[in-house]
Amino acid sequence: MSDVNTRHVCRHIYLLNAKVDHMTTFQTEAGRISREQLYMLEIIAEEPNITQKQLISRMKKEQTAISRSIQRMADGQLITKTQSREDLRASYLKISQKGLDLIDALDDEICEVTDELLKDLSKEEVKHLSEILEKLHR
């Protein structure tokens, strides 16, 4: 990567992230939901009874930020939070029907945002971008 300006790449990643954040804050009946909260809901839906600690690890964020989001989603009845009987420090998370309905309701909007972001790319470029993102996420 010596011939590539990594600072330039980093800047583009930052700017793209800011653009996506701006485009993906949704106003719902449950209030405003961010891209991060939606991603958390999707993880909880895919992994019922995931622990709060596991979710924090998956999100690669600070515990306090994730804990606040979890509490907001629990207060909004999007998820349930159950304390472990074996380890009182652990909490299990499960998505509620209201949370599942929210994910379904936002699906079209998410697709529209994605289509808008990718509109200037060919199918081959989208495929390549997807492969690169998957590789970076590992």
C-alpha cells in the first residue's frame, strides 16, 4: 500500500460514515432510531438471548454507549432485557414483536438509502465493494 495515500483512504471512510449516519436516522412511532440502534436490533433478532456483553463486543463500542441504547430500546419495548440467574452481572437480550415490526417497517427505507449510496456504481463495482467490506469487517 506504499503507493496509496492511507490518510486519503481514511478520510473517505470517515466522510462516507458521516454521510451514512446523516441518511440513516429514522423517525418512527417509537421515536428516533439511529443506524447503530437498528443494527443492534438486527443482531438481537438474529441471536436471541445474546448477552449485553456479547453485543458490546460485536458492536466494538464502549459499554456505556451500548448500555444507554439498550436501555432506550427496552424502555421503548423494542427489546426485553432479562437478568441471568447464574450471573447477576449478565443480561440476556431478546427482540420483541414491536422491534421486529420496526425492522420490517424500515426495510424499504434502508434499501432506498443503500440504493442512493450505490447509484453511481456498476453491478460489478457493488459486488467488489461488498467483498471488500466483508473482508474489512472480519
